[in-house]
Amino acid sequence: MLKDSPSRRVIGKFGGVSELSRALGHKNPTTVRGWYERGFIPARQQQTVLIIGKEMGVDISPADFFDLPRSESSQKIKNARPVQRSGIS
């Protein structure tokens, strides 16, 4: 198991596996637990987690999904907004 990872930090911001699972509308926490154990949240799920977090008032940014060196470029990523795509669900 990973000691620290982007998924663990993101899931922790929501209060844990069960809390993020409920926020995403999952009937059980198996999927989110897998993210926690593998150390990453799949790219196809990251935008949804980001949007749900923003709606819930969770302090979360795109940079939270990655292990990035602290630099000017990572600050730009932290302040980035998700791309809104029309017609994609």
C-alpha cells in the first residue's frame, strides 16, 4: 500500500472513502476504495470529483490529482479551471 498519494489526499479532503463515494452517488465504496489503494483517481473521473468537490466547498484543485514539484508551473495548474465540454456526459 502507498503511504501517501494524490488519491489519498483528494479522498481525505472529502472526509474519507465512504464520504466521497456517497458524494459521487455510488451505492458502495468499492470503486473509491480502489482509487485509494492504487494511489490514483482515473483521468475519466477526475473532473467529476473536482466539480463535486467545488459544489461541496471542498478545497480542491486540478493539481491535487498529481504529485507535482512545487514551482510556478504547479501554481498555474492549481489555479486552473476544468474545461467545460458540451455534449459529453
